[in-house]
Amino acid sequence: MADSVDSNATEELRREEARVEAKSGVFKKELGLADLALMQILFIVGLPWIGVAAKQGPSHVVLWLLAMLFFYLPSSVVVIYLNRIMPLEGGLYQWAKLGFNELLGFLVAWNLWLFAILNTSEIGLQVTQYLRYIFGPESEALTSSKWFIGVVSMMLIGALVLLTTVGLGVGKWVHKAGGALMLLTFFAILILPWLNLAHGTLPAYHPLRIEMPVLSIMSLNLLGKMGFGALGGFEYVAIHSGESRDPVRAMTRSVWLAAPVIALMFILGTSSVLALIPQNQIDLIAPIPQVLSEGFRSLSLALPIATTTILALLCIRIAQSSVMFGGNTRLPMVAGWDSLLPAWFTRLHARYRTPVNSILFVGAATLFLGLVGLIGVGKQEAFQLLWNASGVFYALTYLVMFAIPLFGLRGVQPRPPLWLKVCALSGLLMTILYLALSVVPIIQVESRLMFAVKISGLIVITNAVGLGIFLTVGRRNASQKLHPG
């Protein structure tokens, strides 16, 4: 009897996979191994993280290694496993839906969607901060203006809408260029301390100097952020599985290619920040332009080199936003396939075969939240508020992802092996650590209590809205699908 139940569950999973694959057949298969590997590097390597890690001083090496052991490696093997058994357009949404149920799948997509919107909405804040390093301190009045930040956000999000509508045939070249620029930029960051050491402007440099971190709320906060916050993201490009030429093998290889490169970039990049910037002066919004400006300042041809590199960072940030924005527009579409959202979201552009309505909706929501985030707070606090809230949305989806090998896929054979469950449990605990401490800001804010209330309230209210949408629109559309008359 048990064998029959297991067989039925496995067959049901395969039938649902076949249905989603049929829906994905209209897309062009644009993404190969190189595209996916560079997208992984571009998406995961967040520009502010080496500044966040540097706030902890020389103990960052130990914290990075702990984060990689308990989160980075476990998340990579869990993602590879889930993508191997469910290589479907929609990625984590499909894994949660098939591993558990439609409600959990919808809420995962909802939180992932909100994460990407909030994260992309920061683009105006970050780009204007980079402009300050290009034009100098005299531009601070302009680059700090909320009106200026708002106009820049409108222009950039409009460009993302156009690029995503044209599709991955063009977008993948933007992503690959961004990934290549990311590698070149970090190469410049890694050699700057050595150049300054040779020039005599840096008395000593020990990139792998190890110091044990002090056990405190701050160090645990940073460990959680350096684990889930900095090193999460391997699953995101799986949203485009239906647009990949070989979604199983290419995705697996892209993870193993990108993982060691990303690890070195984070550890050595943080060491460069500490070598060139006083710990109490690190800019959490734009540490990379800061370290490039300081590092090149005492060298010949400093200004042209630093300015050129910072301009490259602007291109990287836009390419990162394109990866995130493009993946985010697929989530309403795949929910529409399952009648959990109106069919309006599934409409494809006649020429480019991209979900044009979903793209327009995500663009409008991203711009709205980006402008709202500027109301009533300082620039550093606005950035921290948006960043922490987006991280909480993302972490909630990871709780479900790690729970799938542990508690999901009921009746599906073969069962996840024990070593995979151990990895999933490690990732789950690290994500819980991140969530528990995510409401604690790592910069000075007007009120820590109000900061926590804003984030907690946003998470509760938005998920209540998501549940309401599922219970009304989703069920109504599902009923209409079953009873079209």
C-alpha cells in the first residue's frame, strides 16, 4: 500500500513538471553555462557586503569561513538537489508548490517578489551615492536630495522595464558584461593594498590575518548577515530554468564554478577595505567606491583610474538590478499559470515572448516602494530599512527551501539522503539566526524600537495581504478554471 502511495505521489510530481515544461515551451532557450555562472557571480556578490563584514575588523576571516561552512556550502547542495528533481520555470516557487502545497508556494513567490522589489528599489540610493564619489564632496547636496534620488530611480527602473521586455536575448549580454566587470573591479580592489604597500603609503598588509570574534549580539548579527545575507542567491537564477538550454547540468556546473570565486572575492575584498579605510569610517552603502577612491588617491593617475572603476560599478549595479528585476517578473506569470493570480499576468509580448503585463506591474511597484522608502528618514537609515526588510522577505523563502528536503516531498521517491538533510538543517538554522537578528540595525538610527516596528509591521501586513490574495483571487480563478461555464 505504501509503495502504491509513493508511486502515485511521484507520478503526480512528474505530471505537474510536464505541464509546467509545456508552458515554458514558448520561451527561447537563451541561457547556457557561461551565462548562468556569470549571473550567479553578479547576483550573489552584493556590493555593500565587504563593507558590512569589515565593520567587524580582522575577525571577518573567521566569520566568513563559518558562514561558508554552515550556510554557503549547504545552500549550494540543496539548490542543486532541488533543481535536479524540479528544473522548472519559476524556480523556488515551483519547488515549494510541489514540495508542499499551493498556498506555501504562493507565499514563497509573494515574499520572493517583495524581496526583489525592495532590493531593486534601492538602486536610486546606491547610484546617487556612487555619483558623489565621481563628482566629489561638492556634489553631496545634490546627491543627497530626495528629489534627485527619486528622478534617478524613475529613469533606471524605466530602463529595466524596457530591457526586460526585450528579453534575455539582450539581457544576458548585460548580465555577462556586469559579471565580467564585477570580476575586474574586485581584481582592482584586491591589488590596491599591494600597490599601496609597494608605493610606501601603506606600512603593512596581512590579508588573511585571523582574529577570533567577540561573542556578542553584533557579531552574531553580522554572522547571520554574512551567511544568509551575503551568500544567499544560488537558487534565484533557477527562476529562468524554462529559458535555459540545459537547466539541470548547466545550473549545477554554474554553482560549482561560481562558488569558490565568490568566496575569495568576499574574504580578500573585505581585507582590502580594512587595509585602506578606518573601521569607523566605512561607508555601508558604497564601500567599493570608497576603497577605490582612497586606494588610488596616493598613486599616479589616481583620479582617471578611480573614476573609471566607479563608473564600472554603476554598470554592475544596473546589471544586478536587471537580473533581479527579470527574475521577479516571472513570478506573477507562473502564479498566473496555476490560476493563483489573474491570467492577465501571463500575457506575453507578441514579438519578444516576455510577460509584458507582469513586467509593467513589477516596474510600477518597484518605483512606488523606492519612493516611499525615502519618506521621513535619513539616507543611511532609508537604505538600512529597505535592505533589512528585503532580507527578511528573502529569508522567509529560504526557510521553506531548506524545509523541503527535511519535511516536504511526501511520498516522492527516492527520498533525500541523510547528508542532504544535515546540510538543509544547517542552512535552516543559519537562516533563523539571520531572521532573529535582522531587525537590529548595524548603523545609528533615530529609534531602534521604531526601526524594528517598521520592519516587523511591514512583514506581517504584506504577508496578510498575500494570504488574502490567495484566498480570494487565487481560489476564484481556480474555481473558474474547474467550472468555466
